[in-house]
Amino acid sequence: MQRIRFELEPDRDHVELNQLLKLAGLCDSGGMGKAIVASGAVSVDGQVELRKTCKIRPGQRVALEGVEIEVLATGA
């Protein structure tokens, strides 16, 4: 499984799931990210997540098609 470490911007405590997929380079736009989440292909901490804009916080792990994103606080 490919692993990506994603560090939140200093002034943020979360990122929306669809935006995380875009910022991590797994899709081209937030709209495409919403469609991927709605399809049931994304899991957060091992559970399928269907809420397109759910808040992803440091310490959580997001998985999509063999890629796992670890979300970190700035400076972690």
C-alpha cells in the first residue's frame, strides 16, 4: 500500500474529505473528490465514509484504492 503523509496548514485543525483527496493528488478537483466519496470507495480509519465533506483531523487515516493518507498536524 502506498502511503502519503499530509500535513495540515498551520492555521487549520481539519480538512474536508473531498478536498483532502484533491490536495493529496488522488483526484483533479473537489467535485471529483465528492463523487469518489459518494461511490463508497473511501474509508476513514477503516470505515467506509460517505459524507463528502466530513472533517478529517490529525491522526486520522484515509484510504482509497491502495493508497493511505496519514493526516498530520503542522510540525508533526
